Amino acid sequence: MKKRLLAVLFLTVLIAACSSPLPPEVPSREPVRLLYQAGEVVSAYDAAIRKAEDELATLAQLPAPDRTSMEKSLLRFEQILGDLDDRVLAVTSLCYFGTNAVVREESFACAAEYSSFIKILYTRSDIYQAVRDAIPRDDDEKQLLKYHRKRFEKSGLALDDAKRNELTAALSAVSDKERQFSKNIADDQTTVEFTAAELTGVPQNYLDSFAKTSDGTKYIVRPEYQNYVCVVTYAHSAATRQKMMLAYHQVGGPANITLLSEAIDARRKIASLAGYASWGDYQTDGRMAGTAKTAVDMLNGLKTEIKPRFDTDMQKMREAKGADFGGAATLDLWDTPYYAKKIKKKDYSYDTEALKEYFPLDGVLDGLFGICGELFGIQIEEVKDAAVWDRAIKLYATRDLASLRILGYFYLDLYHREGKDNRFFMSALLNARLLSDGTYQKPVAIFLGNFVRRVGDQPPLLEQWEVETVFHEFGHVLHVILSRVPYSSLSGYNVPWDYGELPSQMLEFFARDRKILSRVSGHYQERSKKVSEEMLNQLAAVNTFNLSYRYYEKIWQSLVDMTLHTSAIPLDPTATCNTMFKDTLGMELPAGDLFMAGFGHLMGGYDAGYYSYIWSEVYAWDVLAEFQKTNFGSAEIGAKYRRAILERGAIRDPSDLLKDFLGRAPNDGAFRKWLGI
Ligand SMILES: [Zn+2]
């Protein structure tokens, strides 16, 4: 009887549903909680960890006969990790952008603790025993098992207790050093002072953003990335550029050099205990490169191939400096951005100031959203009255164009704020994953930037590299919010390190195409006025200038990273950095330079991984070439890319994902074409 009644009710509901379409899904004003008071972050974090620890304790007791069951062992483990990640990702990200200093401090401490917690978790043999014998039933489960087993094995699970304890202690030590390293950078209060005359050449909007000394005679400049780039690019005075560069290269101070050395020593020990020849091999195992040698060979091969073009780039800049000083000149690192800009203006009639008037930030974003919408079959809409922490922050919902269902959300927090992290980057706040009710969790990402506002509330005007940055970070955002992977551990940006930049670089390269640039352009005073053909020609020509120099800088940093992380004996980071700088770029770093003290990548996950930027570029160009074939006009290719790459995180190995998209094995043809080699 009850059953029949239910059936009738169900039928009625079904008829009602068929006769009137479902109302459009209303976006959430707060897809993930980000507004916290002091004290709440730690308690939220602690509660999440306590819950996970209880669940892990139960899992560790799983009876032996149940350990082959995916549901009871590995999938349960994945679910515990996914639940934990959901509760912890946002609170541990507040350190980057929270408006309350205490909240940021708490978040920073929790983020560091969380990183240690996860590292230590994979050293637990009771959990390993509970999950390692799970029998996968399909390829997705196989991939998940492979991923977790590899992490356990790299954490020394094959070792006896004494050695495993040693390895665990070294892992904790690395986390502590990394945490302190970032803290030293964040806490660095160094400033440099310049008179107005010393800053001649620096654009007015930057000057307006600098504080002044109490007597008003000098500008106070913090050695942050944006300020550094601006001063070394625009200041006419070489002494000013040198002073700015040195200040930027000293952020973190000698204490960070010691921390880096200690972390490298601990990593060497971990690699050795886990049975690897070096930390380079340890890190690359499971990534596309596979071994440190493959990565280093790629870097050295590229270095040799583009050497003639690098020499030409350097010669041009030397000549430009010589012209300023009436004779032969020695080029220094703080000269290169300045003279590169001068050459661009003189030889390519490239006028950055005139060009950027066509790229106001809001216009670029509108254009970018439109392009991504058409190509990837999505619709991006602003969520009105969103719960945000600063009036300049915006929240967007992303819908699938066909079904209009909401796929995910992203925040744009693009302006500089006191206390906010001073980089441009994307952070995942919630990962996509399959929930127990069969629906996908809606992922949430945040794009953090540090643009400086212009006078009044006018949007900033972007240089071309800034347009590329916006495209790049949005590529990361799409990777997170379009993910359709059942497991959090393999979802979105949780992919092998040397593959993770592919979606961002691919989109970044869109911003070098004439059609795309024209589409996102619009003069800030008259939006219908597009960038001219002539300017686009100049831009295309100028993009090839100094190309080799830019790769040489990345090659130098990548080789320093790999040298420090493959050496059998401790090396002095500063001496290694300076020597390799001279060997690669042919210039000297000045006395007192501490570049490695602020090279956060080596203490933030890119250790023995900096090569990834060039590595994934090779594949990004290969993928881009598919879009170029149809002049970025094919929604079919866009849909294929979304399905094969953006939705699939690391549910298959990157080479298989690329093969699915390309219909063939990836190659370096398009990358070489771009480089002209
Ligand atoms: Zn990136």
C-alpha cells in the first residue's frame, strides 16, 4: 500500500517535472566559507583533523579479509582525505588573502601543519597495510591505487622501523624549514628609498602607489615583484635599477640561505633512505620526466640549440647600452629589462604605454570569459551580492552551456591590499569529486593578483605580459573548476608537477595570437576602439625579440635547482647560483646578491621541479597548435580539449591524456617552431 502510494506520488512529480522545465540553478553566494573571525580558523582546522584522525584510526583496524575491497579500503581512504581537504583547503588558503592579520597568521600555521600532516600520513604503515592490497575494478581505481601506493612507497614504507622513523623525521624537518622560509619572506619589512629624480622614467601610477618619507622628499618602495619589475624596466638610472634589484634579491636574507641548505640536506637523506640516487630522481619519479637526468638533458639540449639566438639578443642589448654611454658597455642583470624595453621601442616601434591603453583589466577579462565560453562550452556569470571580504572581489559561477547546470565557481581577487600575498596565482579552495549521492561537488578556485589601481576607480591598464598572466592564471582556474574526476587526489590541479602548467601555459599562449588580442582589446576611454593592425604587427614582431634570453633565465634557475638537488654532497646555494648564472648568462651577480633566499619555488613544492615550466611548455605548444589550425574558432576542438584535458585531472597519465586529445603521441614540433629552431 505504502509502496503504491509512493509510486503514484513519484509519477505525479515526474509529470510535473516534464511539463515545466526545471528552474535554472541559483548560484550560491558563498560556495565555500571564507569569512572567518580570529580564533575560528584554528578551531575549524583542528575539528577537521580530529575527525580525519578518528576515521583513519578505524580504517587502520580494517580486518584483513576486507582489505582487498576497494570500497572498504582504498576508496574509504580517499573519501577521508577528500572530506578533510574540503574542510581544510579554504582555511589554509586564507593566509594569502585574508583581511584580518590574526586570521592570516592562524591560516599560515594551519597550512604548514596540514602539509606536515599529509606527509606524515603517508609514512603510516598501519594505513598502508589497510589500503595497499585493494583490488581495483576499473582503470580509474587502478590509477588511484597507483597514485597512493607510490606516495606511501616514496615515504619509506618498504623500510624497517628505524629507517622509516629517520625518514619521517627528515620529512618533518623539510616542512619546518619550508614554513620558516616562506615566513621570513612574508615578514621581510625591507624597504628602499629613492628620490623622485632617482625614479625618473617610472610611470606615474606606480609613483602614486609608493609611500613617502615623513619629510616628503623620498619614495619608500617595498621590494615586491611588481615594484621590482617596474623599477628595473623603467628607471633611467642604472644605480637605481641595481639598488632595486639587489633589494629584491635580498628578500628573505641569509637566514633563508641556511634554511634552504638544511632542507636540501634533509631531502638528500630522504631520497637516499627511500632508495633513490638523488632528490632529483625522487621528485621526478611518477612525473612525465621520470628521472632528473631526462629533465637536465632537456634543459641542456635547449640551451645549446638556442645559444646563437641568445648571443644575438645579448649583443643587441649590449649595443643599446653602449649607445647610452658612448662606447662598449658591460651588461648587467639590472640592465636587461630596461634595454630590452628600449630596443622594443626603437627597433620595433613598440610603445608599451600606448598599447596598454587598449587593455584595461575589465575588458581583458570580459574578452577572455567570452572566448573560453565559446570554445569550452561554458557560461560565466557574476554572482551578485556574493559574500566577499573586500568590495573589489568578485565571485563567478560557471555553467555548462548545454545543460546550464553550475559546474563550479571562482573568485577574482586581483588588486593589491596591505597584508595580501604579493604574487599572481591561483589557489583551489574546493576540489571536484564524486559525492555519495552521485553528483559532483562543485569546485571553487580563486585567482589572486596584485594589480595597482589607477586614479579613482579606473581599472588598471595591462602590458602584454600582464595580459598573458591573466590568461595563464585563468587556465589554472579552468583546470580546477571544470574537473570531473571522481577523486579529490587526482582532481583539478592535483596532477604530476611537470604537467600542471600545461592548461595555464596553453591559455597564456592564446594571448600572443593577433585574433585573440584584438578580441580582448578595447581602448579604456572608448571601448569599441580595438587595437590597430599596425600595433598587432609590432607586437607579433616584438614577441620574438629576446625570446632566447627569457628562456636562458629559466634554464639557469632550473639548472641551479637540479644541481643542488642531485649533488651527492652539500653545495653552497649562493655560490652555485652565482657560478651557474655566469656560466649560463655570461654576467656576474653583484656582491651581496642572495637570489636563492627569495627563490620560493625551491621551498614551496618546485624543488627539483622548476624545470617543469619549460617541460610543460613543450606540450602546451603542441596542444595550442590544434587550436591554431582553426584560428581559435572551433568549438569542437575546445570541447575535445575540455573533455580530454580540463575535465580529467590526473585520472590517467598525462601522456595518455595528451594522446586522447591529440590523437597521436605528443611531440616538440610546435615548441621548436615557436623558438625558430
Ligand atoms: Zn602557473
